[in-house]
Amino acid sequence: MTSRRMCAAAFALTALTAAGAASAQDAGAGEDCAAYAGWEARGALKAAPAAYDLPVARVNIGRPVEAALSPVESVTFPVPPERWPEPGGYAGLIGLTAPVAGTYRVSLGEGAWVDMTDAEGALLPAAAFGHGPDCEGPVKVVEFVLSPGDYTIQISGAPRPAIALMASRVR
């Protein structure tokens, strides 16, 4: 490859990477607060400390919950989190079923790390992430592209033993 082609390829790759990074940080930007109208009326959910408890720790799409978490030291992650949590924080596992293919958003009421794993145990990349809308509601949103099936939301690094959470399909 000539140096001119190498420079052009490097420039194109840089432009694509920058465009991808910008879109990966835009989740929740300009969000309509109506999407979170029921945010304050959260149901209760006990997040699982291990995968064998997932059948009873499931979130319904579009229904906000207050998820009770466990000390991070007592949680057994099926897949190591992309960012390992500091000791002293809180964590938990929550099951999610995607009924149709699409982009799904996990919204949190405060800062914590969110990973998504599929039924085979693969860690899924975030399609986008960002801050919540400028109204009462979530402060962090992370989007994942999912096929129909079962998934595990791994929450880690939460500062308190409970966190507001909602999963929703955005497109």
C-alpha cells in the first residue's frame, strides 16, 4: 500500500471512529420526558446475587423498578464486568427478555456500571450511552442492540443498596 493510500485509510478510520464515538455517547440526548412518565411509580425487585436466581429477578420492558442490590463481594457475575467494581459498592443481576429484535435501553436512577450478556454468556457491546433527560428520571442510559431472547443485565459499582432501573425498547 502506498503512503498516500495509508494516509487516506488512516484518515477514514479516524473519521469513522470519531463518528462512532459521538453516536455512542448520544443515548438519552434530547429525550422526551414523557418516556419516563411512570418513573416515580416503581415496583420492587430483588436483583439476583447469582445466575441461578435469575428466574425470579426479571424486569418487564417499560416497567420501572427499584432494584435491591447486594454487596459486590457477595455477587457471582456469570461474566466478569467490563469494568470491575471497587470493593464496598453494590451489584446485582437482572433478567430481561427481548420479545423482538431492536435497540433496548437500560435507564438508571444514578451512576453505576451496566453490562449486558446474552444466553451464551457473551458480553454485548453498548450501542450508545449517555445521560438521562433533563427532568425527574434516569441519570444514566445505556443502549444495546438485541435479538429476540433472554439476557442478563449486570449492575455493578452502585453506591447504594438499591437503584432505580427501567428497560425499554427504543427502536
